[in-house]
Amino acid sequence: MKMKKEALNLDELKSKISGSVLTADSEDYDSARTPWLLSVDQWPEVIVVAENTLDIVEAVRFAKANGLKIAEKNTGHGVARPANDNMLIVVGSMRKVYIDPINKTAHIEVGAKWIDALEKAQMEGMAPLMGSSSDVGAIGYTMGGGMGWLARKYGLSVDNVISYDMVTADGELIHVNKYENDDLFWGLSFCGAAFGIIAAMEIKLFPVKTVYAGSLMYPREVASEVFVRYREWITDIEDDWTTTISIENYPQLPIVPDFLQGKSAVVVRGCYAGPVEKGEEMIKSWLDWMEPMANLFGAIPFKDADSISDDPKDPIPATAQSIIINELSDDAIGILLNRAFAQNEPTPLFTTEIHHGGGAMARADKDAVAYSQHDAPFILNMVGLIPTPEASLAYTEIANGIKSEMKPYSTGNVYMNFLAGDEKWNQTKDAFTPEAFKRLITLKNKYDPKNLFCFS
Ligand SMILES: Cc1cc2nc3c(=O)[nH]c(=O)nc-3n(C[C@H](O)[C@H](O)[C@H](O)COP(=O)(O)OP(=O)(O)OC[C@H]3O[C@@H](n4cnc5c(N)ncnc54)[C@H](O)[C@@H]3O)c2cc1C
């Protein structure tokens, strides 16, 4: 039974942990509850700001004893559901990362962002399989698949985890790998947040120092030609290339350079993890084909990979919807061009980016993890900026319209990391095969039968 707020013995909890326990009248309550995605407004009953794994253990035991459900927040880039009236465990200060250069692995603590692992790994000439922004939490990203700029060469982050340490719904710390708690290892690998709090993970690192990477920006007037050339380009492209093509509508906001504010463009992005000269040659073929408005390709240390997408760092009121698509047919391209570009007035649809799948992602051992979208040919990610309820409604209408028209080209599945808010919540099932989903329910009943971890 859930205890009333007044009946919660928070002094007892405070006496057991090194971090802090916050309620609505605490000074730090607002900053602790606010996620990076400002579109989610959450009001937990109790917030535990954890400083170490023992704090997480004690917080979980307290929540269980007092009938509180538990949500976890690291950066708040991917909050699925507001943790209202329950317990939020905030882990953002637990950012330790240890690199093992001999075995090419990294041990990553619960609150580490990719930047923490990236900087240390690059000192040893290695890279983690992070995504477009090193500001994102390493574990949260991995729980949703983890498709970054090395995905076609080395695979998804979720396929390259060696082990997890997890705090269970009983408040026990357990080690999970292919041999120990192997059923859970399969399930944590894509659905971890539903079973407990992952206190740490050990991942593989890869030998990547310099990449040839960046973006080509073309005016919207030639978008159709750019899409067709992109489709031809990726037909037989090497796995060393991970690329996307994106329709972008730039808002009139300070995060956007002046010359782009209020404009739209089509952008080809890519990261080549092979010899720099070969990457340069490939991009020259684009430049010879058509001069872009901007060419930001160049040889960069992988530690600067954030520059490829240049995602915003400061929190924003963003949201996202996503579908997996089979093909970039002429008709599919036509739908995207008609629907995704702004029409005469500002649009809340910021970017409509298509990620090219395949390569090492498709070659992974599909039975080893619950993740079920290894064969996705293309993943469409529609990011919206929704500072007002009206913008939110307008975004939903546009995104739903695109999804509906793209249905003939869609697999009917989704990629979890490119969903936000209700979409993430409502479409969880579509991220899995029916068999995997059934197996996950069995695991959930075994490890968290009371659904303590119900927010993710
Ligand atoms: C700017 C931006 C760029 C992105 N780029 C990419 C990209 O290139 N590729 C890609 O695949 N995804 C990308 N994403 C999606 C991102 O990976 C997800 O939103 C991810 O869930 C963020 O994790 P987090 O820990 O930072 O966020 P949080 O909101 O703190 O966590 C997200 C979810 O994971 C759960 N969770 C996090 N850590 C743990 C843990 N230790 N134990 C249990 N549950 C946990 C939380 O409870 C929450 O439900 C991007 C998102 C943004 C906003």
C-alpha cells in the first residue's frame, strides 16, 4: 500500500544515504526533477539524489517498503513518463568511467554521459559506440538500442555490452552477463529500465581515432535530386560509412545560426571510419555532382564527433516520433518532401532524419538480446520543438500525417530511442517481435512482479 506523504519516514531514509532526499519544499527540488526534455513536467513525491550505488539500493528498499513506484533520471534526454507522486532517483552525479586499454573495454557508472567515456577512451585511441550527442547518458542510450556514427561499422551499443550491475526491485545488487543471470542479460539489453536500475555496465571499445565526417547542406529546391542521389550513394556503400539524410526547418531561435533562421534545407550527414583519403574522395564526388550551400565534411578526431549533428546542448522542449521504413522509393521520398518541409509558415517539425541501417547492426547475434530491429533498413526520426500546447498539437498532427502516408513503406515497427513521451509509452510493443515481447513479460513477472519500475 502506498504511504501518504506525511507518513513517509524520510528521516530514516536520509540517515541511510550519502546523497540527498528532496521533497517539493526543498531548494533543489526543481532542478532535480527537471529533465533535459523540457516537454516533460514531473512532480515526484520524493527525489533521492544518489551519490553511490548503496544510495540506490537504500532508495529502492525504501520505495518498496512504502508502496512508492520508482523512476530513474540521468540526463533526462529520454523521459518516457512523468514520475508524478512517486520516487525519482537522480543519478547524474555518479559519472565514473574506467578504461581497460588491454581488453579494450570501459566500465561505466550509472550517471556517466558519453562524453565521460569518450574523452578517456580517445586517450587510448579507442571509441565507445556513442550517438550524435555525447551529452546523452551512456546507459539510457544503450537501453534503447544505441545507434551512433559507428553503427554500420561496429554495430549498436546494446550488442556490445559485456555485463551489467543491476539493483533489483528487492534492493539487491546483482551482476548480469551471458553466464550469470543470463535470462536477464538478454532482457536488459534493450529493456533494462523495466527491470531495475542499472548501476553500471561494461562495454566494448573500438579502435577509432580519426574519422572523415560532417555534413553537406543543400537548398530545399533541389531536395528531390539530393534524395535520389543519396539513395543511389548508399546502395553499395561500405560499412565504414554511417549516414543519414535529413529535411530540416530551422526555427528562429538563438541555437540556430542567423543565416539559417526561418529557412529549410536538406542535409546529408555521414561518418567514415576508414582511411581519410577514401572518405575525402567520396565526398568530392558529391561536390562534383552539385555544389552544396555548405560543406562541413573534414577529417576530425572522433572525440569531436558531436560536430557532425551539432545537437543542442541546453535543455529544450523537444519531442520525437519514429517509424522504421523499408525503402526510399520515389513515392516515399515524395511524401517526405511534401509533408516535412515547412509550408509558408513556421512549423514545429524541426528535423525529419532518415538513418541508414544495415552493416554491422544487421550482422549482430539477434538471439543474444531483446532488441528486435537489427534488420531495419531505414529509421525515420521526426524531432519536434513544442514550447506550447498549440505547437505540440501541430507537431502531432504533422508527424501522424507523415506516419499515416508512409504506412505502405513502413515495417510497422519502431526504434525506441527515437520516441519520446506518450509515443514511447504507447508503442513499446512495436519495438519487439511478438516472441521477444512475450519473453519480456515473463521476465518482468519474475524480476519486478509488482511493477515497481513502471515509468520507463
Ligand atoms: C539530443 C539527443 C540526441 C540523441 N542522439 C541519439 C543517437 O544518436 N542515437 C540513439 O540511439 N539515440 C539518441 N538519442 C536518444 C537517447 O539515446 C535516449 O533518449 C536515451 O533514453 C537517453 O538516455 P539518458 O540516460 O540520457 O536520459 P534519461 O531521460 O535520464 O533516461 C532515459 C530512460 O532510460 C532510463 N534509464 C536511464 N539510465 C538508466 C539506468 N541506469 N537504469 C535503468 N534505467 C535507466 C530512464 O529511467 C528513462 O526512462 C538522442 C536524444 C537526444 C535528446
